[in-house]
Amino acid sequence: MSDYIVKATAYDGKIRAYAIHSTNIVKEAQRRHDSWATASAALGRTLTISAMMGAMLKGKDSLTVKVEGNGPIGAIIVDSNAKGEVRGFVKNPHVDFELNEQGKLDVRRAVGTEGNMSVVKDLGLKDYFTGQVPIVSGEISEDFTYYFVTSEQIPSAVGAGVLVNPDHSIKAAGGFIIQVMPGADEEVITKLENQISKFPAISSLVEQGHTPEQILLELFGKDEINILDRQDVSFTCNCSKERFERAIIGLGKEEIVQMIEEDHGAEATCHFCNEVYYFTEEELRSLL
């Protein structure tokens, strides 16, 4: 199954809903960063939710999510945009723990329970929109739920699951975001709370091969859900050798000369996708 997001409304437009199949995105992130199981799950959950947040944007809008806890993986940084493109990395990808007491990957231990999560949105305006909240869980989904309620004042339920095979490869990944729209009455909110409380763990639905449409149908029922749109999503990085050329030029003439004389060239690695770009002495001289 390819990766895609479904956008929908429920209860006569009083609820906004998103669901995603993100297995291939998480597989590609793991491949590029050689991330171990627990780190892959933490990064994968953040990629999954950030991709759905990108689907809330329009045109050329984009956003950056940074989760910086006190756990051993350090910071998780993810970019996404309205075109269905997402990329990301974790500072220390080589983190893995035994399963926790619930038999799940111990993402909380990897991320930490103290620190901050920030979302910076580029909406094409003069200033960026920036929201920052403390980490309340370290499980990622709960932290995004807290972000939406606190920073954007939108009551939300967020779920993301990443399943890892015994050989530590990615088996499946997916998630959902459910949001209460302004004007929703107490009856709708109570009904939604009841539905979510009875809803199976997102990881189990992903494991069973549920599509994004099936996830939303299971949550709301076919009579209550209105599917609006489907959008393909992928792990896509916009880095290029030209971008790194501009960065090297920005270092200044003295630094470039030092690279030529001491290293006889240079190499630069993109944090987001781990692509390596090489510059020969001749190429560096052309930048002077």
C-alpha cells in the first residue's frame, strides 16, 4: 500500500479528521538514518503526525516540528508541507531499549519526559507562527494532543503507531488526528470521547492492514463520516549540492581556503536525509 492521507469531516462537519498510512515514509527514514528500533518508532510517530499537520496547510505553506526531550535520542526535527512532503531526523538514531511493561517500544524512555516541543509554521506571512509546549508524556502522540489544545486551542485526539519486526525493520506505521470544530455541542464532544475511549490502539489497526479510510470508518461509522480528500505523502528532501554551495560561500573566503589547503576538498551531509555531497579542490576554488 502506498502512503497517503485521508481528510474527512464527521457529525455534520462538527469534527475534522485525518488518517494516514505512513509505512513507507518511516521505512525510508530508517533506511537513510540507520536508526535502531526505538529511535525509529519515535521518529516515525513524529513523521506520521507532522505529515498530517502538513495536510492542514495550503499552497506553499510549511512547518517544522522539534521535539527536544531529556532522553538519549536528543532532538527529533521534522519538516512537512502542504504538498505531502515530509522529512526528518533524530539526533541520535542508535537508541534501542527492551519493550516496556505494556509490551510496546519504550519511546518515552528514548525521548524523555522533560523538555519542549515546538511547531514553527511558515504561512507566507511576514512573521512565522511559533507554538511551544512542554513535553507531557514523551510518547509523542500525547504531546501533540497537548500542543493542539494548549497552543492552537483546538480540542484534539492524536494517535500514531509504528510497528517494528523482530529484525528491527519497519512492519507498519499510521495514525490519526481528530479535532473538534468551533460550535460543536456538548453532545458531539461526549459522543466523540466515548468513541475514542473504546477505539483500539492505532498500532493494532495498522498491524491488521487498515487503510486510512477504514480507520475513520471504524471510529465514526459509515453514516457519520464524510471523506473529503486523499493526498499522497512521501519522504522527500529538498536539499541539493547548490544549496550546500551557497552555505559554503557563506562561511567566507578564509574558511574555504583552509578547506582547500588542509583537506583538499570538502564533504557536506544533509541532516534530514543523510545525503552526502562532495566538493573537489577545483569546485571549492570556483566558489572563491
